[in-house]
Amino acid sequence: MQPLLRVEKLVKCYERQNVFGSREKLLALDGVSFAVAQETTLAVVGESGSGKSTLGFCISCLEIPTSGSIWFEGRDIVVLAESERRKLRPQIQLIFQDPSNSLNPRWSVEEILLEPLNLKGKLKREETKQRAVALMTQVGLSSDMFQRSPAQLSGGQRQRLAIARALALEPRVLILDEALSALDCSVQAQIANLLIELQRTLGMTYLFITHDLAMAAHLADEIAVMNRGRVVEQGPAQNILRHPKEEITRHLLAAIPSLDNAERPPLES
Amino acid sequence: MVPILEVQDLHVSYRSSGEASYAALAGVNFHLMPNEILGVLGESGSGKSTLATSLLKLLPSNGNISRGSILFEGKDLLCAPAGELEQIRGKRISLVYQEPSVALHPALRASEQVFQVLAAHESAGKSALRQKTRQVLASLFPKEADRISNSYPHQLSGGQRQRVLIAQAIACGPSLLIADEPTASLDSTTQKEILGVMRTLRDELGLAMIFITHNPALLAGFADRVLVLYGGRVAELGLARTVLSSPKHPYTRALFQSMPQILENTRDTRKTKLPVIAGDSSAAQLPLEGCVFEPRCPDRMEDCREREPAVVNLGESHTVSCFKYGG
């Protein structure tokens, strides 16, 4: 099957000037390649600083890669003219870790949802409203919350709203950058279930960027392990978990906090 | 052994403008032995951060400790005069916050930030304090103490910043350390490393610790006892190995079930729905009468709606507040 999204030899190099005026180079992505098939989930795991967020930014066109290509729907979005890229951009949406920072605190839930719908144009006012209600239902929010501000929602509700806003533009790919990491465990489970549901009903494709290997393993078809800007190991989720080849993968696996960890003897009281 | 900290019947409420006050903690009881790590497990709205701040009487101005006592080394902190409290905070009891990037001063070098804590509490001369600062930082950064000491927070990684915060916290040799989600903003490998650091400190310095988190898995192999907080009440309290391996309270059970257990499962459970607890734990959803967990509880009964369950002792200092066990 033709992959929906294919990244080839992606390089992103940041340059910064240090205090002495000399330029330092930081290679955030060092030749990353992978492909994601439609309606599947690729989990990108790695430690902080391994380049996984930069990868998400490049694919969602928030950063321009230094070199390499990003093939989406048969076209390389890196070299596409801005006017053409603009048409493809809505189809790849990004969800951030902390919804309290990615939602405008002074807007109501309704305004937050109507913005992307209005951007899309073409819809009449009532249709827009109906679409907003439908989006709310789709992510498990009730439409009596329309007039609330993000601060009046719980963490889980805010993340649901962020997902609804992303869905407004009818994307084909969602990039989830640590989208569950800031949530409580029980809420993580709820949002994970929502993501599974949306994949089934809408045929959504996910790039699930995280340091939480347990959740990655639960949601992903394939896992790509990143270290220092490179994908060091990639394969079906079960293989990576059961037969990790790279040192860094074993290191990440060993760090998964688990309820079954070795117990220490208790203190006598 | 005498407990280092005894919290009895602690009630804390917040006033919000115009509305009635809201109870963040209602009747919290527990004790802490010297050299013990108590893991406090709770989600947003459970009152876990309120617990941390009320133990030091650092509640915001609309917060009020309406009832109860906090006995620290035999002294009731709630009756202690302000001057005495200042001597205790940071010196005898210290607090490690969640966000090391916010808790550290952005424009001071790491060594200066540790030095200021010492200077605030100790009367020794400057050079003696500098010496002590070096020692403390060296104990947390055995390999690169000098480089870290001279760095500003933005030059440090998340894990290193968290270590600097811990250095501040242990500088004056406290007997109790309260850590409020100290690893929440770190990735799992750094989390593990920081937990290791805290364990070593406990073993070497004989610290007692209250470790607050929303992630039960972090407590496995780390805490001695676990206190599960829900809606400002102690739902369950017991030895970590007991509570984590065979939880009794319906909330604790449901919480543990909602976590993906991909490594333990032999068959492929990927992309299957996780069992969730319906609703959320935000304050607005808590019932005014009966058991606070009743609306979300899978095992609810008649009694649950009418009154609050009492604490039931299940033996081996394992207690649970639920009618299922007699309540």
C-alpha cells in the first residue's frame, strides 16, 4: 500500500550565535526517514532532546527543514510553493502537550471551535454552528460548554477541545506531541480511547510523539525510536518491545515505570 | 519509634468570591515515620497539592485550615508562631516543586541559589557557607559539580535543574522533604534517575519523605507506604506493596486498571479500549453528600449516597474508606 506520509532523509539544523558571536550548529534532525500508512499509528519515542518535537514541527510545516523531503499525498511539501502548501497544511494538524497553553484563554469554547471553521469558509453561519456541535459530540464534550472559557474546563476536557479544533479542518494526519503526558492517568486512558475511536471512525493517521513507551506501545502499530536526531530503530510495536536491538531502546524500556516493579522491603513501624 | 509527622483530622477549605467555601481536604489522617517514604497518590482536584502547602502553612490567602492538627517532631505547626515556622520551613521541612524551570531564579547561578537557602537559615560565616554549598552540590553532581555550580538554569537540562532544587531542599539538613510532583515534567529515563537520587538521599541522610504524584507506577519500588487521596479524603492507605499489588478501594482499583499494561500482557491488546473511570475528579463534580467517589464508582451501593464511609482496617496497617469492606 502507498504510505500516506513518507519522510526522507530529513535534516533540520538550528544555528545560533553564542555570546562570543561565533555560530554554533545544532543538528536536531540528522537524516530521518520513515513512512506511515493511512489509518495507522506511528509512535516516535525518545528522550528529551532527541529531536522528536522538531520532527513534528517540520511535518506540520511549522519549521522548514534544512534538507530532505516530506511526501504527503504524492507531493513533497518541503519544496511546494507556499500557495500550494497552504492547501495541504490543514490536512496535517498538530496537538500539543499542554492544552492550557495552546487554547486562547480569553476565548470561549465556541470561538475556539468557530475559528478554524470560519477559516475554511464556504459554510453558512448555521452550518458552522451545527458543525461545531457535531465536533463537540465527536470528542465527547457537551455543547452546553460552548460559552465556557478554557479555564473552566478540566485538563481532559481541554485536550478534547484541542482535538475537536484540530478535527474542524478535516485533517488526515494528527501529530500528537506528548498530547497525553500532562494529563492524569485516568484521563490519559479516556483520551487514548478517544484517539482509538477517531482512528476507527474517521480513518485518522497518527504520529504519536512521546516519551511514554507504555502508552506508545498501546496505541501504535509501529514504533520509531529516536536518539540524537536519528531514528535508531523502527518496527512493529510488539517487536520493538519484545526484542529491542539498540541500547537506547533497552534503556527506554527499562525506565518505564510499572506497578510490577521490584518491591523494596517496608520499614517496620 | 515515634512518628516524625502526625496529621490528624485535617480540614482545609478555600473561599471563592461570592460563593460558599469549598473543602479541599476533609478529615485527612496519617503519620510518617523517620526515614520513611510516603507516596501520596492523587489526580487533579484530589487535594494533593493543598496537602503539601498546608503542611508548611503556605496556603494562598483564600485558603484556610479550619480543623485538625499537624504535629511535626511533637510540635503542632498550626499553633506555632510565625517566627518559629520560618525557622522550620526550608530548614527542618523542605519542599521540592514540580516545575524546576519556574522554581529556580533564572538569573542566578546554581551555586548562588543553594547558597541563599543556607544563608537564610544558618549563622555560619560566608566562607563556611560557600564550602557547605560546594559540598551539597557535589553530593548531587558527583561528576561535574563545578560546571553545574557556575551554570544558570537555562544552561541546565530538566533533570539537572531538578537536582539543583533538591540541593536547595537538603542544604540545611531537613528531617522531612515534601516533593510535589517533582518528576512530572521530566521524561521517563530522567524520572527514574531523579527517583534514584531521592532514594539515595533518604538512605544516606535518613530523610523522611512525602512524595506526591498522579502516577501510581512511579511509587512501585520507591515508596514504603502509599496514601491514595480522592476528593480531599484518604481513600486508601497501606504498605506500598500491598496497595499497589492488591488495591482494595474501587477508585484505586479502577485507576490501576486504566493504565496500559502492554508489557505484562502476552496477547496483543493494542488499540483496545482501556477501562476508564467515567467522568473526572474536578471539584465541581464531587457530590455534597455521601461518599465522594460514589458518582464514578463501579461498585456503588445504597449506603454510598447517604453517608460517608468510615475507615476500615484491613490489617497490616492497610486501611480503606469504603462500604464494601464494612465502612
